[in-house]
Amino acid sequence: MLPLILTVVCAWFLVRPHLAQVVGGADNSQSERERLLDQKQRFVQALRDIELDFQTKKISIQEYSDMKSAASVELAGVLEQLDRISNA
């Protein structure tokens, strides 16, 4: 289970830049912000789910640590991008 999760997270890191297509303009800036806010919510929910799975003993401490770290790194990246948009 853990190797599959780590593979998916790594694949996301590799594919994500190719999926983002920002052309420019106010509408695209707004849609980019909305996309980032959606991602933020998904990663926050993922962290909650990981915590719940650990508390209910569905995952080991190692899986918990790995999954929480990966989701936290992604969330931090999204928050940085939101900051850049807000400051632009």
C-alpha cells in the first residue's frame, strides 16, 4: 500500500507542471487562484484523513509519517503559490 501511495505522490510531482496552463489575464489569474484554493482544501482534508487513519490504527506509524510528510510538502507548495498570486 505504501509503495503505491508514494508512487502516486511522485507521479503527481512530475505531471503537475505539465497540467498547469496559465495563459495570462485576470480570468486566468482568478481561475489559477481557485484551482490553488481547491488543491489547498484537498491537501488539508488529506491530512485530516491521514490523522484519522493513524488514530484508528488503519496505518502504521511509518506510513503515517511518510504520508503526512508528502501531503505537508504539497500543501506548503500550494500555499507558496497562493502567496505569490496574492502579492502579484
